[in-house]
Amino acid sequence: MNLVIFIFIVLLGFTSYYFGRKKAYSIQATNTRLTALPQFYGYYLAIWCAIPAFIIYSLWAIFEPSIVKLIILSDYSNQGYLDDELNLIYEKTKSLSRGQFSGEITTYLETSAEKYLNLRSIAQNSKVVLILAIIIASIVYGYKRISSNNRTREPVEKFLNAVLFTASLAAILTTIGIVFSLIFQTIDFFKVIPLFDFIFGTHWYPAKAFVRDASEPLDPSMYSDTFGAVPIFAGTFFIALIAMCVAIPIGLMSGIYLAEYASTKVRQYAKPLIEILAGIPTVVYGFFCSFNSWTIP
């Protein structure tokens, strides 16, 4: 259902664009001066058609599972269950409602599964009705605005600026989150492993860190010869040396050939192809090589 709603909103947004542009041409046919190019009328109507619906769709997808879970587990709130036990009950309820539960089925679990199905049905129907109402209202508003020949380029440009700013802000915040996550994890790591043991250690065996009894307190001495960075550095430099021995002669000769000897027709196709291949991360090539090693007998 969610995929159907998403596709419906996308298709309706594209349709609104062409409808809004057609309306601009009809206004222009009456010898009325347009406030912007016809495509801006289409962009304006498409934005008003799709964006409010997408906002409701996204918010519903974020909060619906939490609200349904809260309502289901409210029946067990006074029975003294721990949080982990409540989460297990909720997972059992979902599995039973899907017909995938193979454990012991109690009366409470059956009641919760029926309640879960009813809540999901109500939520789905309410979401469809609300999104359709939002789409109809926003289309009517946007159509009235373009029918009145109001300015459309400035709102579209402001919306695009907001989208670009949001994307940039998300990228910055994601980077900051990654950096702080690495910092905190690094601090926790060096609380157990001394810095000099890590830099000058000659053994790398991280699997040893997981071979212990989790109920026992952490003993830093058992990891003294586990996380040594010397093999990592040596392996990195060795692989880089092999890659340079292969890449430098081939890359250098390819560049000389394209710059000095290749014909215009060959250069026209070979240069963009090499640039595309150079733009693909080497991790992708390594993934395909490893994938082929798994699949080819």
C-alpha cells in the first residue's frame, strides 16, 4: 500500500506539471502577459500537488509504527513486564498477525494480534483519506493561484533553495555525526588498548575480542597482543605498491597515447570512457571482484 501511495503521488505530481504548463499556455493565448515562463507554472502546481502529500506521507510513516506499538503495549503496562519483554511481546504480536508465529499462542497474544490488524487497517485507510484530502486541497489552491496569473517563479526558486539548503545541511550534520561517533568510539577503544600497543603492535586478531564471556568483567590484558596496527599499515602499503606498479605504467602510457598519438575520433570516445571509469570508487571494483569469486565455481 505504501508503495502504491508513493507512486500515485509521483505520477500525480508529473501530471500536475503538464497540466499547469498547459494552463499557462491557455492564459497566454488570451493575450495576457505571463509572470514567468510556462514551465514555472507547471513546477508551481506540481510542488503544491506533491510536496504536502509527501510531508504527510513521511510523517505518517515515521510515527505510525510507534503509535501502534504504544497502543498495543498499553494492555500490558500494568503487568510488570520489563522493556525487553514488552518488545518481545510486540514482535510476537506482529508475527502472529502475519501468520508467521510458531510458538505458544495465548489468549492475550491472539487479542493483541487482532487489535494490531485492526489498528493497521484503520491507519492505512486514514492515511489514504488524509493524503487524498491534502492533494485535492493543495491542487485547488495551486490551480487558483496560477489561474489568477500570480507570480510563480519566485516561490519555485525559494522552494528549490530550501531543498538545496536542507540537502547541504543534512550532509554537514551527517558528517559531523560520523566524526563525533568515530571520536567517541576511538576514546572507548583506547581506554582498553594502549595507544603505543596499537601503533607498534605486530599482531592483528580482532576476532579474539569476541571470544569471551560477556558476563565477566573486561580484562584489558587479554587484548594486549590483539589490535596491532603494523600488519594493517604493512598490508595497505603493499597493496598500494602493487596497484601503483600496475596503474602508473598503464595510466601514463594511456595519457601519452590520448594526448599525442590518438586520432580525434578515438579521443572523442576513449577520454570520456576513461574519465567515467576513473570516477567509480575502487571499492566498487573490489566488490564486483569479490562477488565474482563467490559465484564462479
